[in-house]
Amino acid sequence: MKAAKQKKITIVIAVILILVMAAIAAAVYFFGTASVYFYTASDPVQVRRVLKGSEVSLDPPAPIEGYTFVGWENEWGELESRQSISLYEDTCYSAVYSVALNCEEHAPYMFADEYGLFRPNDVMTRGEAAQMLYSLLRVKVKGSSNFIDVPANAACYKAVAALKELNVVSGSRFHPDEPITRRELLEMLSAFYPAQPEEYEFADISKNDPDYALFCTAAAYGWIDSGSTTELQPDAELSRYEIAVLMNRFLGRSTEGDRPDTMGFVLDVTPEDDYYSDVAEAVIDHSYSVEGGAENWTSDFSAEKRPQGFFLAGTELYCISEKGYVLKNTTIDGFCFDENGRYTSGMPALDALVQETLSGLIDDSMDQTEMLRAIYDYTVDNFTYLKGSLYDFRDTSWLNDEAYGMLSTGYGNCYGYAAALCQLARALGFDACVYSGKIGIADSEHGWVEMDIDGQTYVFDPEMEMAFWKDQYQTIDMFMMTYEEAARWHYTR
């Protein structure tokens, strides 16, 4: 009995000792000190020793010329999202920097093409976006690795490699030829600045979106708008003018203020376009002064205005107004121009076929007559005759349908030959029209093309030239016939 009692006392004493030791350990843990080590590029290490449990502010380090502080990285390689931490044990943080972007000098970061066209409604590819950001780097970085889908001869190779070196982009594939989305561009831009903790509301982005914090950071910096009715369409492909608007906000460039006439620098963006000032800001190198938040340009400009009238940009036909810019959504002398200022037949699928065909036939070294000869010879030599519909006398409503059928299948009758040549010629700016009439002494139904060139009307008949060679093995030239030369064929229209 006495032994049992002694054993019980021993157990109680042991428990008390354990509790005392635990209390002492807790006191040491909670009331001792702990250190946090900050590693930066400018100062190898800064040590802060505080009482355990104390709050330690994660303030940004001293700035470094040409670089931007992005955030503190913990021991596990994760960027710390908190502004302060409660310190209970020794830990360390490393400062993460990104090369700063040039926000002071207003050099161009987007460019018109060799024809002076900005193409505002075209999309920008991921590769082009990388080149744009690379042009803004304060310190040019040479990447040591790249993506497997960005070959060394790619135009964006150097830019993409640099952005990968800076951890702006990552992975094994970059998809340089795919259009960039708003989400993807903001992800790249956010790599240059610290994340912001504020939360914002968006109409089409929930807090469950994996990139919700990214969009909140963008809203905090003012790159995008926020609000319960604000739709960001995060996965929409961005047009070039939309990127100019977003990038000006990102770079802090104002589109308000006095600026000189910049017409002629960009042909297809006019003062009537809502994004005119944004595109000018993105494209034109300029000096400036800021007054009351407005940016007043102090540079002088003297752009050479393109002459009024039609002009070809590669294989695309435009029309320049007397003020020197592209006409849009209008009809000039029977030629229709769309919202981009490009000539259109009114049938987008046909326009695409025409552009595809012209791209293999003409180039900038050719004059108008050489281009006309090229498309005529192509029409004679590259299609196959196939019996088809005959049309009423003077009915030309078949133009687009017959042209599309011939260019898409390679088969057609005289109306298909005529329609294909006519639409190819009109896309080059020739005043061409088709005729549905009669030919020969038998007055057979027939279709052909006529064009007014320098005040003279000429007849073109690619199907008849093809048929003569095929049926009689004779070569006749029915290119650019005057009415006198065509009289032997007895055309009736």
C-alpha cells in the first residue's frame, strides 16, 4: 500500500515537472527573440531581431536604378503576398527585382507597317507582345534559354528569351503566333511590379478565378477599370488599338493635352476614331511636358502625306482622302471600303480567296500593267472549264457567286472565268466590270470583262483565249483588247 502511494506521488511530481518544463519552453519560445534576414542586391544582408510574436513589416528595399522591386521571396521560393508577418522563428527573405520599363521617355513601343498602316483592329500575337515589352526594358537582357516553339530565326526570339530570363514568362512552349488575350498580357505586365493586396469587384471575374489577384493588382495600379458592371472579357483576343489603350495606362502616358497634327504618320487611324490619341501616343516618338495632368507634346512633326486616291498595301487596296488618311465605311466610284478601310467585294469569304490568290501572283516590284497581266494569265491558265448556268442578257448579279465558285474549286464556265478576273482586277484598283451578253454570229450566251484604263475601254476574255488554245491549239491574246480589236468576235452587250 505504501509502495503504491509512493508511486502515485512520483507520477504527480513527474507530471508537474513536465508542465513546468513546457511552461519554461513556451516562455522561451514566445518571449525570446527571432531574426529575419533580408537579402537585397544593393545591401547583401540586413538583419532584424525582434521579440518572438512581434509584427515585422516587409517594406521594399532601397531602389536600384533601372530595376523595379517586385516583392520578397521566402525560403521556399514563393513571393510573399503579406505586407507584414508575425515572427516566431528565424527566417529569411530575398528581394526579387525586375528590369524596369522606360516610362519617362515617350519612345514608340508599337509601329505602323511598311505601308504606314497601323491595322488597329488586327489582333496582336504573343510574339509581337513580347517584342513590344522588350523594346521598353530599361536594361536590355540577354536570355540564356528559350522555348521549344521559338526557333532562333524567329523575329521574337531575342525578346522572348529575355522575358523568360526575367521570369515574365515561363514553361516549355510560348505559342508565339497565337493572339494574346487580356489575361495573358496582364500576367506579363504584372511581373514588372509588386502584387497589390486590395480586392476589387468585376462583372465577369469571380474571387474563385485563379487569376483574381492578378486582376485586382491591375485595377489597383489603374491599368484596368473595376466595378460590379465592368466586364473585362479576360480571355478575349486583344486588338492592336485595345493594346495601345491598355499600355498607355500601364505606362502612365496621358492622351489629354495639346499635340500637333500627326496625320500621315498612321494612315488608317483618323481623328474620328476614339483611339486616335492612344495610337499616336504609342507610335510616334515625341518629347512632352506635363501640366495639370495633361501631356503637351513639344516635338515638331512633318509627315509626308500620301497622295489622294487608291493605293495598294501589298495585296490590299485602300483609298486615301484629300486630308491624307484612309477612308472607311464608304463607297468611292463603285469601290466599297470596310471599317478597316480595306476594299471589299461585300463577301468576306470571296475577299479572303482573292487575297490568297493575289499573294502568290504580285509583289511591290511590279507596276499596275504587270500586275494586270499576271492575274489575266493566271485566270487563263489555272482554271478548268465546266458547263454551268447561263444567265439572262445583261444580268450581272452572278458576279460574286461565280467568282467564289471559280476561285474555291478551280472549275467554271465563261461567267466563272470573267467573274474571277473581274474581282482580282478590282482588288488591284482597276475599274473592272463583267458583262452578260452575246458573242459570235450565232449570238451565243457569254460572259466577259471590260475595264476603263486611262480613259480607254478594254475587253478581256480569258475563257475564250483558253478555249481557242484547247480546242484549236492556237494561241491568241485576248488581253486588253480595244473595241476595234474585239470587233471580230462580235460581242453584244
